[in-house]
Amino acid sequence: SDQPSKVLQYYLDNFADYEKRGNLQIKTNQEFTADMAKNFDAVAVATGANYFNGSFKGDSQVTSLDDILDGNIPAGSRAVVEDTLGDNRAVTACRMLKKAGYNVVLVTKNAYHASKLVKIGEFADWYGEMAGLGIDDYTNSYVGYAGKDKVEIINKYNEEITALAGADLAVKIETPKVEQGLWEAIKNINVPKILLGDAVAPRNLQAAIREGYQAI
């Protein structure tokens, strides 16, 4: 996203500072291969996790958070986003969909959207931004049907259905699956190695960085 969270920006600034002091070398847009692992004294694998297309009833096109983050957003005008995690991942998806020209409906079973942002001081900011972006939001609810003809939002308490205009695109923000392809490729190479972060189990950036510090 072009609007990193305060926490992410803090770590990015710290990485940049370490690099300036010569304690860290950052390389982006480069694949790390098993052959490259042989050139290092130790390797920490934190390859993260992959998001997959969620499942909805209806014929709206479904896409994943990974596709959105990569900028592979199909053309369309209306999108429904169902958030099951309550953190900044749904926030990022909504921002990028709005930037791509979509009208967005955000749905969660929780009492509040992105409630986990309270811990990092961005909860109120997001509610203000959400109103400014014109995002329609539904809490205590889930998506019962996502079709090009209509979208049905169901209240989780009384099963009351709210029918909305159809959606071209449907996105479900849910726990990703670990990516251990690199680990499998290097695990038999004779070099000290450690698996950490999302590559162990989907968590957050802080967990990966904490485990990285603990490893060294």
C-alpha cells in the first residue's frame, strides 16, 4: 500500500537507518534461491504466507489479498470485502480498491471494523478515513451471497438480510497459508538455518522481527 501503517513505517525507518550505518544490506525485487544459501554463514527464512481466493455464493469475481497487493485488480466498479481478521489487511485492501476506482462495501462479523488497530493507535483514524472514502460498512454481519445481480449481507444475530446492488468483485480477508518452499529447498544444505515469522505460522511483522533478533 502507498499508506503504510505507523508500525510498518517505524520498522522501515529502522531498516533504512541500519543500512545507512552499514549493519544491514537490503535487496528488493530479487529471488533468494537454494544455490545462494551456500554463500552465507547462516540463513533465516521468513518467506511469509500466501493469501488465496475466498469462497462466496454467487457469481462475483473473486480475488485474493495477494493479487490486490500486487496490483492485479480486475476492472469493475463495485466490490464487497469481508474481513475475518480485524487488522490493517482489510484497510489496505479497501484503500487499494478505492484507488482502482471501486465503490467498496466492507463487512465484518465483529462489532467494529479493524478493531486490532486500537493497539497501534490507528483505529479512530481508520473510521475517519473510511467515511472520507465513502466506504459502506456493515458490522456484526457476513456476506451470504455475492453476485453480479445482488449482494446479501446477513446479520449474525437475527439472520436479517440486507440486499445491496451487485458486486463485480468479492474479496475475503482471512488467515493465509504458510509458504515454506524456500525452506524445503535449503533444509538439507549444510549451513545453519532457522525458520521464523509467517513461514512458521501466520502472525504479524513484529513476530518475525522479534524472532529474527532472538536468532542472532
